[in-house]
Amino acid sequence: MKEKINIFLILGLGLLLVACSTAPLTGRKQLKFVSDESIIESSTAQYNKMIGDLKQENLLANNTAEGRRLAEIGRRVTGAVDEYLRENQMQDILKNLKWEYNLIQSNQINAFALPGGKIAFYTAIIPVLQTDGAIAYVMGHEIGHVIGGHHAERASGQTFAGYIMAGKKILDSATNGLTGLVSNDLAEKGLAIGLLKFNRTQEYEADKYGMIFMAMAGYNPEEAIIAEERMMKMSGSGQTLEILSTHPSSEKRVEELKKFLPEAMKYYRAR
């Protein structure tokens, strides 16, 4: 059993050593042993199936005025993303980005972007955001998760959490239940809190990306603050905003956006 513990510890240390990478914008160390390419392959297949099903059910609103508006904002924002990547020697990311924009008929107030460049907005979020600049900010934020490698990072964190729990069971057995003093439920909750904090760090990074990308696309980054305050007001009224469900508190985000505004303004190119 001691040999099993040693092997487990060696494997765990090895994973940490080989899985460390650096977040492009902030320089934060990331735990990534799930590749961006593998995430792209799996998420694109699921996304294509979802879009195909929605098309059959006539739930895509791409040919509406709002759909065309979203696509035009998308072309400006993703053009800025492409430019940013080239300017910052991150061209290798470009080969995996095939931009696509879809507006989905839904009462959910949400939007997302997937590795590979798949972007989707739900119709209910458009009247909440109101302006093109606010839409550009949310789109830039969601793309920021892609550029920051957050999807692969989250998958890696979930996988590592499973590895930790498996290791705890081995140690429980090897120590005659000594580590059982910490219940599996408590350990899982601790890991969940740690992953949530990690996700919030990713959200702050994505906010910064969103402000940079919208500014480079010609939208005033001050609108990011207005958009966040608008969503905060709606959330405070008791309305469910799925897009905020895993995010840090809106007050803290507004505070951080205001701090980053002078930096974001350096990228602003009014049109």
C-alpha cells in the first residue's frame, strides 16, 4: 500500500509540473493538462448538434434585424481579437478560430463563446444590454474566456479534483481511515469552493479582455461599466440572469472595471 501512495504522490507532482501554463493577459499561472484542441473538438461537435436542432425547430433568429445586428458587432469584435492576437505574438491561437455568430430565440438572459470561435447570444439578453457597445463588451468577455484558455483550465481543474478525491480514498485505506476524519462530502465542498474562486479569477480576466476587444473594435469601454450596472440592477430586482450565475458579485466587478478603464482606453479607436 505504501508503494501505491508513493506512486500516487509522484503522479500528482508530475501532473502539476507538466500542467502549468501562463494566462496570456495577466501572467497568472494556470493548471492545464486538458488541451485547448481537445476541448475544441468536443465542444464544436456538441455546438453543431445544438445549432442543427435549433434550426429544425425554427429557433434561430439570425435572419432578423437583431440577428444581423449581432453579426455586424461580431465581425467588428472578432476582427479586433484577430488583430490583438497578431500584435501580441499569439498567432498560433488563430488557426483554431473559425468565427460563427448565432442568435437563439430564448427567454434566458445569457450568451457564450466556445473554443473554436462559436458565439451565441439569446434574444432575451439583447434588450437588457440595449446598446451595441454593451453587446460588444459581453461578446468580448465571452471570447476572453476562449483566448484565456479558461475552458481547458476548468476542465483540468475538474479532472484534478477527481484525482484528489481518488487519492483521498487510497490514503483512507492505507491509513486505516485516518484521513476519513475529513469526510468525502466536506473534501468535495472544499474543492468546489476552491474551483469557484478560481472561476471568479477567470471572470475578472475575461472582463479585462472584453474591455480591450470592444475598445479596439471602436466601442467606448466605458459602456462595459454601464452594461454591468444595468445587469446588476436587473439582478437586484429579482430577475434571474443566467449569465451572472457563476460570476463574482456585480459590485466588485464594477469596481474592477473602473480600475481597468484607463488601461482599456489606451486601446480605444473611435469610429
